[in-house]
Amino acid sequence: MRQDVPATIDRSSYEPAYAQLANILRRQIAAGIFRPGDRLPSEAQLCRRYGVSPMTVRRVINILAEQGVVVAEQGRGTFVKPLELGTAAFNLEEFQRIFRDEEQTKVTLLEIRIASADERIAQKLALEVGQRTIYIRRLISHQEAPVLYHREYLIYDPKRPIVEAELEVTSLRGLFNGGGESTLKRGELTIDATVLTKEEAQLLQAPEATAALRLEHIFYDFEDHPVSWGWFICPSDRLRLTTTVGIQE
Amino acid sequence: MRQDVPATIDRSSYEPAYAQLANILRRQIAAGIFRPGDRLPSEAQLCRRYGVSPMTVRRVINILAEQGVVVAEQGRGTFVKPLELGTAAFNLEEFQRIFRDEEQTKVTLLEIRIASADERIAQKLALEVGQRTIYIRRLISHQEAPVLYHREYLIYDPKRPIVEAELEVTSLRGLFNGGGESTLKRGELTIDATVLTKEEAQLLQAPEATAALRLEHIFYDFEDHPVSWGWFICPSDRLRLTTTVGIQE
DNA sequence: AAGTGGTCTAGACCACTAT
DNA sequence: TAGTGGTCTAGACCACTTT
């Protein structure tokens, strides 16, 4: 037994009862009091034990179930879930942090030009081959060191306000942290691995043939038309994706 | 307007009222009826409009907030969130799928042996340099083609049941899909990019110097002791991480 | 003061599982 | 039949923001 788990709910606390109870149960599981496969006390028992209403207990169980800590089975009970690697989720917080740190982060516009769509671009942006797109290359530096190289094709349509907004160098910041583009409905993202080309290595000041992560994106507007296709290149010694799976206290 | 959104809740449906209302609001947002930054109707208005109790509306708002679709601000209202790239989450479903498909997936044990810990291993597993570990190499093939190369160091402790369990080739399956190890409390995972070595390329039947994803893991038991350190190598043409961000209908 | 979200109650009724 | 989770109600009270 490593640490005592508080056993009651403090009604005078600023932390709401449901959050307190969720933490109590999660800590009990983390401490090994309830092991994977074990059944938790029934909801009625938890109501009596902690002096809260059924609705509040229900909410707590829902929270723990969403966190992947337990699984509730109707008619049988609520059980502690074993570790499941497939539920691990990696997020882009590291990327977000770079753009949030406005003092230390600089976005350099390397190139903007009109480019006519080849077959690949046309397919990604649902255009005809030969139609105009806007091609943008950016280099993102953090603390004086280049960390990301971004290339992007935007649909060219003078009627669309998004084009002007996207051209602004600051738009990337909004895209990562929110509050930016409000004309985008959704994006499809893919991560894979790549080897730096000579050009990429030079810009990113990395040795040639270094391994790098590649984050590809397509963004869609509210009419479900693609408006942007592009990708970030990120040497894997500068940015990693990390996460934890299982019980976090 | 692309599609009509059902405007009432069907009380005779098997789908609970809260789920129906969440879908109604999400579809209205997806259809552009409410745009990023817009305020949703107040909870009291939603109660009257859809004939449900405050608790049910509350639950709906919570669900949409968890999904990152809206943000509720006390005293002000509930607002549609703009697209935020930083909230994108990549999961390991692709990996999970491989192991779930038991017919088509074969795990080959390439090597098991006792290895004494060098400085790097000792640090990862919280051991002294020179202590014994179990070194395992596995090749995972799907539909006759190798997709993953796994190397792993396990702490060597005859008293620990985990060791025997981990040695079984089937244990990877349980780890990914759940129902496996119940002695593991949590894992720390990292994804980065790497270039295949000659040995890796040969085993994975890929050209040398190909880019690959590398998924590193450390697993901890309920005493918070590390029990396993290892990594999967996965050529990026065989497995990608994909996700979507924003509104999904 | 009025309107907003946030928490919580004390039940009701239902669906499902085990015995 | 008894016990389990799952949904839902009709309020209450509170904290916060806006006017």
C-alpha cells in the first residue's frame, strides 16, 4: 500500500462531488485495491457508501468508462478494464505548444505562387487537372532552430474568403490553437515516416537521409469541398508523439 | 442545405433521447446552421424546444463538449468551437486490427535469451547495470507479409508471473485487444521515425534505408515498477496513423 | 435583475443477468 | 425474483456574466 486514498467526499470543497468520487475510485484502482477484471461495488452500494444520489454515481461511472478505466455491463456490474494498447491515443499537443509560444516561434514564408494542378493535386483537392491552386512553402522555427517544413496547396477561388486568410502567416497559429479559421468544418490527418530529401535536410539544418515524421492534412469546408492539401515534415529528433495508456492517477 | 435534419426526438426509438438530441445538434452544426463562434440556444430553450428535462440537455452539452464540438461558458452560453488541429488524436486501431485478425496474423518468435542490462536498458527498466533481463525478438506477419518487427526487454524475476505470461507468443494479442495482461497498470508510448537498418530491412522484406515508424513502449506494474521496455518497427508503407478532426456527422 | 451554465437530489421506470 | 446498470424527470440551489 503506497498511499492512503481519501475515503469520503468533502461537501465543502470546490471540487464537485462527482469529480471527487471519480478520483477516489480511480486511485483505488491505481493502488491495486480493485484489479483488472474485478467488479466494482454496485451503484446502489456506492450511493450508500459515499452518500450521493444515483445520478451522481452514474455520472462517475460514465466518466471512468470514457477514460477506459472500467466497463459497465448492464445486469452484471461494472468491471475494471485490463490494459489495452489499441486504445492509446497520440495527440498533437507538442505541435500546439510550438505555435502557442509566440515569442520563440517564427513562421517564415519561403514561397507563394500559383501552381496548376497535376493529377495528384487534382485528385486530393477534387479539381480538374490544370486548374489553378496556390502553392505555399513555410518554415517554422522554434528558439532559432527550424522544426517544421510545411508545404500546402490551396484551391484558388477569388470568391472564397479563406484564401486571403490562409495566406496570412499567422493563420497556422490559429489552426493549431483554435480561434482561427471558422470556415473549416473538418480535416483528415495522416502520419507516416519519411526520409529527408536534400532540399528538406538543407532547410531543416539536418543531415541528409535523416528520418522524419510526415503529417499530411486535407481540410474541408462546410460544403464538404476540400480547400487545402499539404504536409508538415518534422525531423524525429525534434518532435515526438508521446502518450500513456492505462490508469493515470 | 444538403440534408434535412430531423427536428424532434422520437420517444419510441431504441436510441435514447440524449443521443438523439446530441446527433440533432451535431448535424445542425455540420450543416452550417450553427457556425464556429455561434452561440447555441440556451439549455432552457433546448428543454422547451425538444421537450426534455434540464438534466438531459446538460448531458447532451457535456457530450458535445467532450467531442470538442462546442465549448460551454458559465454565465455566457454554449458556443460552436472552430477547428483546432492540436486536439487531433491518433489511435492504434490499425495495430489492433492486425492482431484481431487471428486467421491472417502470425507471430513468429525469432529469439529469446537472457541478456544482461547495459546502461541504456538498466535506465529504462530501473535496474542495475549487469542485471539479467529477458530479450525477445518477434516478427509479426499479416496475410503472409511481415508488417511489424518487435524487440523487447523484460525484467527477469522468477517470482513474477508476468514473465511466463509474456513469453507466450499470444500475449501480444491480448495486450492490443484487451483481456490479456492484468498485472500491467500503465504504459508510456512514443512514436518517432527511423530508417531501417540492414537487419530490419531484411526481416521486413523492405528495401534498405526505407523510412519506418517506431513505436516505443514501457509498461509498469501496479507497484509502478517497469516490467518491459521495447519497440515495434513498422515500415510506413504498410501501416499509417490516420484520424479526423472537427465535426464528424 | 435576468439569464446563463454547473451541480445535485430522490425518486421513477426500464432492460438485462443471474439464480 | 432480486440485483444490476441505463435513462429520465422536475425541480432545487449555486456561480457566473451581462445589462
